[in-house]
Amino acid sequence: MARITVVGKKNINKVYDPACGSGSLLLQFAKILGKENVRLGFFGQEINLTTYNLCRINMWLHDIDYDKFDIALGDTLTSPKHWDDEPFEAIVSNPPYSTKWEGNDNPVLINDPRFAPAGVLAPKSKADLAFVMHCLSWLASNGTAAIVCFPGVLYRGGAEQKIRKYLVDNNYIDTIIQLPENLFFGTGIATCIMVLKRSKGDNDILFIDASKEFVKSGNKNKLSSENIQTILNAYIERKDKGHFASVVPVLMLRNWIII
């Protein structure tokens, strides 16, 4: 995910994760680019106090200077802490799948500049697309966001279909990458990565089926370095490639309900 957001770049201004956990995704940028090439620092927010503290410790353990990271505690969707720091050139996140949130129970949220453009809020029982809209809102015009999503965001109806239509109609979705099942701890479902851009140079969406790109590791599946490179190559080349990659014009997806 970090590699996808920095394709063609040797340095970026700021990186952000709205559900940063222990900070592992943020720290990938220090590994890939070098910490000195994340010029203005590492930003994140975490709702769990213990994990929040662990993230801050991880920053120190990886030699990220105190003035180069800002990890906040709290609920990103209802109480975001980095209004004064956005926009971000690279955003990565693996938010909780289909978690509950206030949604329509909070009358202020429909006017929140992060969610208002879609004209509807993500369902109270499924906050997945609320995280997507939050990331899109805080993404720089030259930036890229990569978000791990529950597969339901691609086909569920109701408010989620309306948000999905907003994203497609405005050409914000750059790529959808189907991941293998049993990849993450705590769930065996096959998730996907949604890649967002605010300023795309083309008017299509790339679909990559990486569901078979894995190696077995004990009772879990794992992306090897070769698997990652295969996916990254398809992302960079952006061409039809058999059943593995397809470039679909946005006009064909205007009434996108089911992939």
C-alpha cells in the first residue's frame, strides 16, 4: 500500500493513517523512502489508548524524531484531530471492517465537509465508506490514498451505493485490488484495496484480481515480495492483462451496483 501511494516519487510532504493502530503502515514510508524523505512527518489517529501509546513508542524505536510525528488519540470519524495538518500527499489505512458509528444519529455529520459532498452518510452499522470519504477529503490534489476495505463496499446498496456512485461519477477511484482471503489476523475474508486520487490523468478505473497472489505461511496466507511486485507492476503498467487486470472506463460504471 505504501509503495502504491509513492509510485514515481522519491519524497513526499506528509503521510497519514486515520486508524493507525501500532503505526506499522506509517513506518513503511520510512523504510521505502527513508525517514528524511517524508519531509513534514508522520501523522495518525488511533481510538484505542493502549494501541495509541504503542504507536508512539514504535515511532521512537524506529528513530522518528519527536517533532516529525503527530499521533492523536480519539475517534477519527467524529472527532478528527488533524484539521490543521491536512491535506496529506500519501494516506494509507486498514480501518476496522464494518464497524458501527454515529452516522445519522448525529445531525452535525451530514454537514461535515468530509461527508457532505456525497449527500448521504455511511450506514450506522457499517462505517467503511465513512473512512473512505474522510481519507478522500484529507487527500492532497497530487496525493494517493490506499485503503483496505471490506468487500461489501463494492456491492452493498442503499447509502453505500450512493456514496460509491459519487466516487465513480467524480472519478476519484483510481484502482480496486482484490486481495487473497485469510490474509489478515482476526478475519479470514478476502478484502480489497481501494486506491483514491483527487486529480487523475485518465477517466477509467483499474481492477486487479490478486486473489491468487499469495504463499502459505502456517495457517495464514501471505504476500511474498514477488506477489507484491506483481501487483505493483500491474498497477504501474495500467493495462489489460488477461483475467488479472482490467482497465474499465468510468462511463461504463456510472450505475455501478455489483462488481
